[in-house]
Amino acid sequence: MVFRLDGLDSVREIPASTLDVTAGDVARAADERANRNRRTAAADSIRIPQSRYAGESGVIDWSAVSEAFVIRREGLVEQARLRLCWDADALRILADIRDPVSPWKNAAKDPTLLFIGGDALDVSLRPSDDAGGPAREGDFRVVAAPRAGASVALMLREKAPGAQARNRRVYSSPVSTVVFDVAALSDTVSVSATPTGDGVRVEMAIPWPEIGLAPAPGAVLRGDFGLLTSDRAGTETTGRVYRFRAGANLVSDVPSEARLAPETWGRMILE
């Protein structure tokens, strides 16, 4: 291949110039950057209202809870519309998942591999407003998925000092290795799933003791919500899309798919 460049004979050196920047200029720029970051964070925060109940039944009236956001990606037929609320007992999540191809199928035989076995609802949380990585004590991920005719929740904690050794799990590949102090089915996180016309409705409740936060209006968490999608047969995960985390569609390296990504998590505020 041959390229031709014209006009090189007219190239001229630009005289050097200077720009005077004072300490005051630097301080004002830092303040503006901080204010811009605060405005961006506030605009992109998820606000979580308190639960509302249907009469005195104790059943949450999800129709009274506004839709929080939609998880979707251009070109992906599957999507999830999420509603969130909280009460004294738990953070509650309702996901209406549209999946007309292979709704709520997961073929993982090993429950600690539910995130690569097919469909799942993926929730990550940190019980504070501290931003950034790497994963620390208190950070966790819950992967809700179908298994043996029921819906279960896989709890993943990279850092959990004092955790039982039997719950430790090493995910390894030729590319990388990640160690989890906890990778086990949860007996505290509740999950239920109900088929709908073109998908499934998944309801999840994560107790506050599991989260590690005392709930109150104004409390702030960080985290993310994701939708894992399967192939037509429901035998493997073929897509990953999140509310905050962009470009997370890697589905060919188990450690990378398992690893927490707190550096990408957004803010959630209890109202």
C-alpha cells in the first residue's frame, strides 16, 4: 500500500508561547472539577424510596414504586426494568426481565458458577459511599439464578476475614486468578421468580445485616445492578449488561467474570 502526502513544503514551526497559571487559577479549577463531579454524581445517583404496602397485608405494593431504571444494550433483545425500595428488614428489588428467547434458564451444575451458566440477575453492593477499588471487606455480589426448579442466590465476597474455609473458592484461568473468601449459596437472601408473557419477574430481598448497613433516610451505598443473558438453550452466559459498568460483556474468562468491580459502581441513596 502506498500513501501520498502533499503540502509538506508549507509546514512551518510554530513559535513557542507561554501561559501564566497562578495558584488561584489552580484552586479555582480544582473547585470547579469537584463541583462538576458532585453534580454528575447527584444526577446519576439511584434514589431508593421506602417500601409501600397493599393495605395491611404486609405485601409490598410494587405498583406504587416508580421504575428506577432500565438495564439494556443496543442490539440486545433482553432487558430488565428495575424497581427498588427498602424497609427496616431489607433492600428489595423487583426486576421485570424481557427475554422472549430463553427466559430464566441456567445450566450451571456447580452453584458457584451460576454467573457463567446462563440467565441471572446480578447485584453488587458496598455499605458506604466510599468510591473506588479494589474490592474490600464489606463488598459483595449476589447472583440470583434458577437452579433445580427453584431460584437461588449465590453470595460472592472477595474479602471476608473469618469466613469458613469450606466457602473459599479460587477461580483460575490461563489469563488470571481471583480468590473469594466466600462463594456459596446464601440462606439469607430471598429470591422468587414468576414467568410472564415474554420473560420473568424476579423479586429479591437482601437483609440489612447481610449488607452491613443500618438503614435510614439519607444513607448512601455504592453498587451496581446487572442482567446476565443466556444462549437459546440456556446453557451458558452470552451477555452481561449493567446499570453503571460499561463494556462488561466479557464471557470467556471465568476469573474476570467472577471478580467484583467496585471502581465502576455508582451511588444509591435511601429516601
